[in-house]
Amino acid sequence: SHMPEEIEHLERDQHFSQESTPVEYTTTTPCPNDVLCGRGAPINLHPGNVIFRKVVHANKPLYNSCEKYEKFRIAQSIVEAFERQNPPIQFLVLQNLGNGEVWGILPKSKAVRKTVQALREKEKTMKNRKSGDKQQSVNISEPSSERGSKDNNLAVASLKSEE
């Protein structure tokens, strides 16, 4: 009853935020703009997570209109745009190393995987927002008509609008 490798791969990917085998990542102290992996209000309200959600939201129409092979590039370009900020924006995960919990820097491949997951998520409806709340729009450069061009400025435009 061997699972096709692809399915096995998906199964593993589902659980990457709860590391089954404790991998030691380089530890760090979160900066305000870092993206924290996890759940709950403190994480959702962390400035870096707010920026991440805005950038993901701004890239969803493009992501949804893309061929499968391009979807990965979009996620990758978001992570790379974050890496190019000064200071770089890092994706952090809480690790329990026995002597308490510490933040570790998520490897790029896993940061891209997290971004793909975020891009795939269905938007929550806005009907429970207070009518007074103005939806903040994030400007993003239009994708070039030339399909598949490695557009690394995808996410940068939305990051710039944060300043």
C-alpha cells in the first residue's frame, strides 16, 4: 500500500508548521517586520504578518490566473522580495529545544511553501467587518503581458506602499 511519492510529499507538507522531528534552525529574536509562523491573535497582529497578508492578498488574482508552473515562481518572488528588504524580512518558527521556546529562521524552501499555502487559501468574507473600516488597498504592478517572465518586482510594489 505504498503511496505515490507526490501524495506522500503533500502529506508531509501539510504538517510542516508542527515539526515532528525537532530540526534546529538558526535562532533569532523576531523583528517587527518578520513573519511569524503559528496561530492566534498575537501572531496575526504582528506587523510582519500583516504585511505578509497584504502582499499575499495583492498577489492572489495573479496567482489564480497562472499556470501551475508559474504559481511557485510567484510565491518564490514574494519570499525573495522580503529577503531583499533592509533589514531582510525573515520567516520565523517557534522551536521547543527543551530549554524553552526560541524563534528559528525558516529555510527558504519552507518559507516559499508557507507562501504557496497562503496564496491558495480562500479569502474570508468581509461581511463581519465594521462598515467604518476602510479596506486598505495595496497597489501592485500589473503582471507583464509576456507570460512566464521572471517578475521579481511582484511583491516589491506592495511592500513599497507600506512605507
